[in-house]
Amino acid sequence: MPSESRSIICAIESGVARITLNQPPLNIIDIPMLGEIHSALARIHSESEAKVLVIDHQGKAFSAGVSIRDHTPDKVSDMIEKFHGMFRLLHSLALPTLALVDGMALGGGCELATFCDMVIASERATFGQPEIKVGVFPPVAAVVFPRLVGRNRALELLLTGEVVDAAEAKALGLINRVFPTQEFHQKADEFIGKLTSLSAPVLKLTKRAVDRGLYANISEAITSVEELYLGELMQTEDAHEGLNAYLEKRKPAWKNK
């Protein structure tokens, strides 16, 4: 049965565990939403019937990112702990994970989508990590993007904050499939059906076989980048200037320190 919280919907049926981001129109990821996602992932972790986890969304955006208001000095440590905890829980799941993106996936929303094992997008979807423009960097993307698109293209995306459309994201290797917007949900269901038609334990073992070699140290890498984020980045004047400028709707005045 679906379990609806304030900002997500969690359901497990017909072999599909589904978390729907339900804070439209932009599905901003805030600390309360992170808590609800943690609870949903814990529930899915304990369920044996699911063959695949699908993360999708209500509204025009998959997610426009993590709440800027949760980056203030009194909240940022708690936010980062819960945000990165979400990825650790996702990484610990045995079943394959699939993001369905029918709109913008930016910042933490792009990290959430591209951290999934597979990403399917509609033609109107966009992807990007614009954090550099507000004086910070995306820790999870810094770990995952080089594994997906290579070091140099990852640096280009992270250092420029460029937003790319679905076709370019697919060409880069950031996502798997792009479907026409009008047919997106039908095509996505067909793709999910390919997975649910297969053996649950073999799906899980195949994922484990790939991850054993490729992502053996991802948890340690996230921890290392987390220390850099909190211990050095959030100690800079420019990080606070960029975030404050966004909240005050003005252009940042970088101090370069």
C-alpha cells in the first residue's frame, strides 16, 4: 500500500518499490524530505518482494536541488549528514535503482537522479550542477560524475555549472535513455517491466558483481569529500557570500577567500 508523507510517496507493489518526490513544482530537497526518504529507504531495504527501486516525481521538476536555506551555518552539518546518508542508504540497496526524470534535475536533484543505477529521461529533461555559481561544489557529483563521464567532462560540468539537455546527457553517458515526452511514462513502464520480468536474486547479484569492482570505495570517497565540504569549503567567506546572495536575490560579490 502507498505510504504518503508530507513530501514523498512510497509504495511497493508488483515487484516495484517507488519513491515519488511530492513537493511540486520544484521538489526542493529539504531536511524534512530527507528524513522521509531515509524512512522510505529503510522500509524498502527490509522488503523482500521488490525487484527494482524507482525514484520519480510529481510536478514539472524531478528536483531543483537542496534547499539553500538548509545551507546556513546552524543547519549545514545536519543537512549534509542526512543528504549523504541518503546516498549511503541507496548504495547499500541490493536491488537495482532507476530514476525517471521528466523535467529539470539540478543540484542535489541531479545528484540523486544520476546516483541511481540507471536514469531514463524525457526529451524535456535537463541536468546540471550549478552549485559553483553560489560558491559551493556538489560533493556527491564530485565523486560520481568522473565515474560516469570521465574526469575532464566531469570537471567541465562542475566548474562551469552548465545545464545540459537530455540528449547531451545521454551522449555524455550521464543517463541511459531518452524518450519522447508524450510517450515517456509508457516507455518508462515498459523498461521497468523488462526488469520485473527477471529473477530478483539474479538482478541483485548482477548489480553486486558490477559494483564489487567499480564502487568498492565509494562510501569512503563520500566521507572524504564530506570532510572537505564541511571542514574547508563551508569555512570560506565566498561560500557564505554565494548562499546569502542567492537568498537576497543579488549578484554575489566574491572575495576569493
